[in-house]
Amino acid sequence: MSDKTQPKQPSHLAYQVSEGKEGQSFFNRVGAAFPHKDEKGYNLKLDAIPVDGNVTIRENTPRAERDNEGHER
């Protein structure tokens, strides 16, 4: 990234994923990841820490695109 400041939008979102009935997965957002200036790492900001310790990181895509794919809501 050529910009000297941290991006305002995260490049990735952090989720706690729980399994529901009939194999459905429920994505609960728990944080976000911001890329380092040198693009070799991320700063992870968590608003919550899942009890089981598992965090899933996904690319931050526009909501309409996610809904069309049937992923996180």
C-alpha cells in the first residue's frame, strides 16, 4: 500500500462460526483485520473472543456479494 495511514476499512473480517441444525453454519462477527503498510501481516482487532478459541478470517466483500453467495450475513 502506498498510503502512509492504516486503511479505514478492514481487508478481512473475523467470525466465530457455530453449527446449527441440518449442517447450517452461522457466522457471528467478532472482529476485523487491517493489513500492514508493507502488506506482510495484519493487525487483528477483536471485539469478542470465542469461548472455543476458534476464529475464522474471511475477505471483506460487499454485503450484496456475500448474500448472493449464501455466506455470512
